[in-house]
Amino acid sequence: MNNGFFGFPSATKDNPLSITEFDASGSYIIPQGATRLFILAVGAGGGGGGGGRRASGTTSFGGGGGAGGSILMQEFLLDGIGLKAGSSLIVTIGLGGNGGTGAVADNNSGGNGSSGNITTIAVPGKPGILVLANGGGNGSGGSNTTGTAGGNNQEVIYRDWE
């Protein structure tokens, strides 16, 4: 139930809201009577790095954590983007990055994780993407040296069309 979280307005009997949450890709039909959309999109998180392994009997090192995906919260007036009630949107949910493999032999580094994937919302038959939330960067595998920082590839893109 929506209680005004994340800046979304609270529903009242005079202002009913339809809230749809996606945890898998699909389509969304804009309900009748709607005049605006509130969208909260989150890119998938990156996978953490696998642990490194030193010589037997010594301390091993864990891999770096994957970065969280970017978050976009946006309000759209349907008239302003050329949509109306009954229009459909294509929602593509990004998959989280895979974790890196751990080292299985002494004096080896763990594998890097993979980056998270983007989450997008598009309008069928229209060029470009209405909403894009990038996935998080991967975590580096653990080793005997200092790991690298997670990627910084978070951006939000809004494309308008005529």
C-alpha cells in the first residue's frame, strides 16, 4: 500500500492511485482517468568479487562489493509526453550482476563480479527510451593487493520525441 513513500503522493478517496510494481520485465497499460505517471526505476546492482586465496595457513582476502544500481524518480504529465490512458509501456527490468568465482588454489586472486544491467521503460512504436536507470559496477576479486573501486556508470537519460 502506498503511504507517500519515496515522494509519491498518498492516495485518498478523492485521488485514487494505481500502483504497479515490476520485479520482472513486462508491459504496463496506463489506466483510464490517469493524467500523469510517477515512475521509480532502479538499475540492477553489480555482482561482488570472489575471494582471493593466499598460501595455506595465511589470511585470505574477500572480494570487493558490487555497486548499487542508479535510481530514477520522475513524474510525467501524459499530455507532455504524447501518451494517454490506454497507452502501453514496455518495462525491462535489469538483471543483477553475477558474483565472481572464489580462488580455488593457493596464491590466486578471485574473479571479478559482473556489472548490473539497466532498467528501461519504453513506448512501443516510439524511438528512444523514456526512462533508463543504469546498473551498478562490478566488484573486483580479492587478491594480495588493493582492489579497485566499483565502477561509476550511473546516469539517467530522458529522451523526448515528437
